[in-house]
Amino acid sequence: MALSSLATLHMVIMSAEFFVGIIVNAFLTIVNYNHLIKSRKLTPLPILLLCIAVSRLGLQIMLVIQSVCSVFFPLDYDIYIYNTRMMCFWMFFSSVSLWFATCLSAFYCLKISSFTQPCFLWLKFRISKLTLGLLWGSFLVSVANAAACLRLDVPENEDEVLGNATLRVTVSVQSTNGFLLANLALILPLAVFVMCTCTLFISLYKHTHRMQNGPQSSSNARKEAHVNGLRTIITFFCFFVSYFAAFMANMTFKIPYRTHRFFVLKEVMAAFPAGHSIILILSNSKLQKSFRRLFCLRSKG
């Protein structure tokens, strides 16, 4: 079957996102795994980054499988992709990736913010010990979300002619609503993301106002930490929202295969696991140095 220019462009974009994502997520996996083995301690940040990288690898594989099937096997796309097993895996990797990213943002927020309320201080001083529990909780919630989809029937399809191919388009409103409701649980990590971003904004404002007459060096250092943390979380938030919107649009099962809208949704979703991990590396000086050494990019001098 000859590929259209739209399908060819889609495969080029998806391939680029896939290979970039595989490189950065594999790098994060190896570096943080080695750190944990050498230190023999369950330090929170390496564990968070390791869990995020592994979940992103799984999510990327799922998205690439979907793109390959949509381009090369469009007539059987719903057979290969919209079956109970594949949908369950996709739901799991989508949920766990978003939850792990939310745990990381909460970790950054608690470590950087400088509030003095008793509840906030209690969380701030215990977040390192609570990290493992949060990760396990995120994993179990994602398993439960995926398991809920096992009881749902993938929407039945009817044939629709699009161009020269007969493509199956979903029509079951009840089944579609079931999948959408099952994934509304992802609004909770989105809400936590918003809270973390607002908390850092408020903390930065209060710190700037409080330290205007204080030591300039310490004030600048603290402000820089706030700005860097805020920039990182806002970038995470943009990727999060774009993936969530594209994912929920895809869950309506009403976008015909191999159309421009269908390909754009897949490309937006694939940008999340790759782009998020790139930001993680760029926002961490140690990871930057390790990445440059690995790919011989160390600057001269």
C-alpha cells in the first residue's frame, strides 16, 4: 500500500520523537540506576527520575505501535490497537507517566518553596521519606485505572469510506463515555500540577518581597532556585496539559484513522515523553555533564 504524503510526514515526525525519547529516557534510566547501585541508598530524586524514565519508555513504545498500525495496517487498526489488552496497557502507561511526573513536581515544589506553615513544613521535611510511598501509590492507582478499563467494551465500529480505503469509525456512545469517565481520574494529577505551580509563584513573590532589604547574594541564590524550579514545573505543566488534552480527544474514538487530526493527536502525545525528559536533563547540571560526557559533547577548556 502506497503511503500518502501526510502518512509519510507523520512517520518521520513520530520516528524523530521516538528516537530522541528513547535516547534521553534510556540515559536517565542507566544514570539513575547506576547512582542507586553505587550509593546503595534509596535517595528520592534518582528513584523519581528512574521511575519516570521507565514509564516513558513504555509509553513511547505504545504510541509508536499505534502509529505504525495506523499507517501500515489502517483497515485492522481497531483489531490491533482497540482491543482490551492493548487499551489496558495504554491506560496504564499513560496514567503512571502522568502520576510519576506529578510526584516529581510536588517534590520540587516542597523542596524549593519557603513557606512556614506547620503543615507545609511537616511535608517539606518528610517528603524524602514519603517519596517511595507516593510512587507505590501512583503505581497502584494506575493499575486500578487500567483494570477498570478491562470491564469496558471497546466501542463497536462501522465501516466508513475515506479516500480509497475503508476505515472503521466508532459509533458506540455508551462505550466511549465509559472510557472517558475511567480516565477522568487523571484530572487529579493535573490539579496537583496546578497547585505546585501556584505555590511556587506565591513563594517566589513572597521571597522577593521579604528579601529586598536582605543580603543580596543569598537573596539572588534563593530567587534563582525559585525561578529555575518554576520554569521547570511550568514546562512540565505545558507538556502535561497537551498530552492530557490529546489523550482525552483520542478516547472519544470519533476521529477517523489516517486523517490530519488523528496524526496530530499522536504527534502531540509522543512529544510528552520525549520533551519532558529533555527538560529534566537540561534542568539538572549533573545530568547535563553526564550526558555531554556520554556523547562526547564536553566543551573544550
